[in-house]
Amino acid sequence: MDAEQIEAGRQRWQQRYDAARKRDADFTTLSGEEVDPVYGPPPGQDVEGFERIGWPGEYPYTRGLHPTGYRGRAWTIRQFAGFGNAEQTNERYRMILEAGGGGLSVAFDMPTLMGYDSDDARSLGEVGHCGVAIDSAADMEVLFRGIPLGEVTTSMTISGPAVPVFCMYLVAAERQGVDPAVLNGTLQTDIFKEYIAQKEWLFAPEPHLRLIGDLMEHCAAGIPAYKPLSVSGYHIREAGATAAQELAYTLADGLAYVELGLSRGLDVDVFAPGLSFFFDAHLDFFEEIAKFRAARRIWARWMRDHFGAKTEKAQWLRFHTQTAGVSLTAQQPYNNVVRTAVEALSAVLGGTNSLHTNALDETLALPSEQAAEIALRTQQVIMEETGVTNVADPLGGSWYVEALTDRIEAQVEAVFRQILDKGGAEHPIGPMTSGILRGIEEGWFTGEIAEAAFRYQQGVEKGDKRVVGVNCHPRSVTPELEILRVSHEVEREQVRVLRERKARRDESAVRAGLDGMLAAARSGANMIEPMLRAVRAEATLGEICHALREEWGTYRENASF
């Protein structure tokens, strides 16, 4: 790009920056020196390929979605939490918000993630242990008691039963007197990543896509700020994928969901802003920064050039980041504070929109209150003390970072071609969907991730990949940690309350709600409103999911070795 074009872009950026709202904050260095809100090539200098880097707030958004960077708005501190019952988790949420957290992120226990009630025999010993137990709308009401849902953004990490759980969230908002139209947050409805990596699904892919499409329609029509589909790369990376694989598989999944929206007749400029992404921030500092920058550029190009998105918001890739749980070690656990801080800083320098920082004890148990506070303070130190919010994309133009960004982009596009080639016969939703479904059926994604994980583990065992406290510097004076233990009394109490609730409710209203939901499933009608009627009658998550399993069957993946 020649110097004249670069200068024209700088002027466009300046106009947008001047017109934008900025935070009331001190944007000087620790020494009191003024810094510019963005940096670029010196005036008069030609820069080959600068159109791929550009200016913050301009296509292709490599340098961020907004001309102000974090001067306009800092990232949302969104701490992931959930354990025991709804009342216990509500207390933790209040602590997070009072300590300065900006949003909530709900962790559910394994029975909830798999669509089982707490009194199901398959739930024995698991209730409340890896997240909060939610059986019905009454639990969701307690979970957010005293927390105004119209004012707090809420993320929910759940995929298989995401739609009925979201219906419970809507009913909890109704019971607070909150208009659902003002709700804001994200729902991790992404089912493809379950077949690819996490392995928590209820049915075969097609019924899950049916439910996701229904939810997209419902939110596009009446809950405009809420993002009903958070596409997750986090679990793909935690399963052992490389940075490029994480990005490629996640963005491909996102493109398939765009095909799903279009197949429903939705306007891409209306529904695409309701998509968000969830990435892992791992330990290779610069690679992670490059990954986030490449993600925005790839997504914007595909949305504009392949799907005809015309508005900025439809081209934007918004993403939440969580630091890498898989990078934490049980050995010398206080080292995890350092790992988390480095990972969090890479997410910030990559332009994340919201961030969760893991706690030092999460390899051993759910976070203790003290560990959760340290994790929260890690973000606040980065935000308030380091100066990283002063400049938009401060590493933009770095030869190393730009080369890594280009390399990851090329690797992602190569994987896209592999997925599209797998598609073969045209799927009614679209070619990317076809390729992903074929890759799931063949076990291709699982195999590719397993191979990457094996290569990394070989490196650790040979000592080529060094992990402090594990294969190098093993001596330590660290005492044993006091960890959070969830009492089995929580399960007994949850089951008791659930059974009392079932005994008090109107069984005919529950049956009518479930029958209406199944009628919609058979007719092809949108299932959200009938499901809401069942939820309002206190139909449980297990009852809803059991009825749908009976209707659609279950799914078992093909074995691969």
C-alpha cells in the first residue's frame, strides 16, 4: 500500500476516533508521558501489504473492532463460576460482582451438561461437583436472586441442553419482571465442538442444528442484544489442538452456523451480530496474539466476500477468552498464577472483548474463594496498572507478530479447503456444514487433534517442551493447598428439593407443555415458545431432554483408532 493510501486511512481513523466516546481515565505512561491512541507507519512511507493490517475499527479489523481500542471500553471481566447448588453459586456471583467483576459466566455440573436431573441414577455422585446443579426454572431463579438480569451480561457454558437451559433463564428474567428484549449475554450453543472435542451431546447433529436454528430465529425476532450462539474453540484447544487447528475448526463451525441462519431465511446483517466466539489463551505469548488478530481478519473477509454481509457488526468477530486450563499444573500450583497472567495479557494484546482468568487450584478442584479472588485481581492488575489499555493494538506492525498472523491465517485457510473438500454431496444447509458433518462422521477432527496432542506430549516427555515444576526445576517449598470440597450433602438436599417441587407442581400443565413441544418438533414449527410453556410449568431439564431423546434418538460416534 502506498503512503498516500496509508495517510488516507490514518485520517479516516482519526475522524472516527475523535467522534467516539472515550473512558474518563489517565492514558499516560507510569512516568506521566503522553502516548498516542494508535501507532502506524511514519508519514510518507509505503508499506507492502498494509491493507491486511490497517487501522483499528476498519476492515479487516486485524487491529480491533473499534478505533478507540480499550480507551473507549475496556474488556469485560467475566469470571466463570458455579458449584454446589444455586444458592451457593449465587453467593459466589455476588462476591465476584462486589469485587469488580463486570459480567457473569455460569459453569454447570455434569448432570446438567448432559441433560439429566439431579435425582437421575446417572447423576449419583456428580451433582454440584464441577458446576452448579440446575434442574428447573426455580433453580435458575435462585441462581440470579438479587442480581438484576436486565443490567448484568450473562454467559452460559452449555451446549447439548443449551436451548432448554436458556428457556429457564428467560423464565427467571420474567419472574424478576425483566423484559426479555433487554437481556444481554451469550449462550454457548455450539454443538459441533462437542462432536469434535468435548463429547457432551444429547442427539445426533441434525436435531441439535434444528434447535439452534429455532433459537437463532427466536432471538433475532425478540432478544436483539443477546448472542444465542457462542462458537467455542476453547474445548478444541484444551483437547490438544494447535493454535491454528483451534482457530480453523472454530471459525469453520461459525461459518456453518452462518449457513444455518441463511437456510432459515434470516438476513445475515441481522443474525450475524448474534454470533460470538470463545477462544483459549495458551502459553505461547506471541502465537496467541497473532491467533486473535488473524481470527478477526479471516472472519471479516468470509462474512463480506462469501456471505455478503454489508454492515460492520455483521463482519465483526467478537470473542471471549479464557486462559488455558490445560496449561495449569498440580505441581507447584502457585506457578499457575504466573501462567494465567501471561495468558491473560496475550488475550488483551490480541483485543479480546471479555476475559476469564483461571484460578491457581483448578487442576485440583473448583476454585476456592481466595483463589477466585486472585484470578479476578490478575485481570484488574493488567487493566489498571500495566498501561495496556492506552494504545490500540500496540504490537501492530511488529515484524514477528505480523508474520505469525499471516502464517496462522494461511494455515486456517488450508484447513478450510480440507473441510470443504470433504463435503462432497451438497448439504441442504451449506457446503461448510456438509464438510464438518462428514469430518465428524469419519472421526477426522478427533484424529487430527489426537495427533497434535501426541506430538506435544512427546515433546514434554523428551524434555523439548519444558514445563516448570514438571520436567524442569522440580524442587519446591510449596505447601499443600487447601482446596474447595463440595459436600455430598449438597446432592442430597438438591434431590430433596427437586422431589418436593415435582410434588407441588401442576402435572397436567407440565404434560401439556411437553406435548406441545413434541408437537412442534414433529410439525417443523419453531420449538422455543412451546418449550417456554413447559419450563414455566416447572418441567425439569431431565424431562424435557428425555422427551426429545425419545423423539429423536441418541447418538454414538464411530470408533476410531
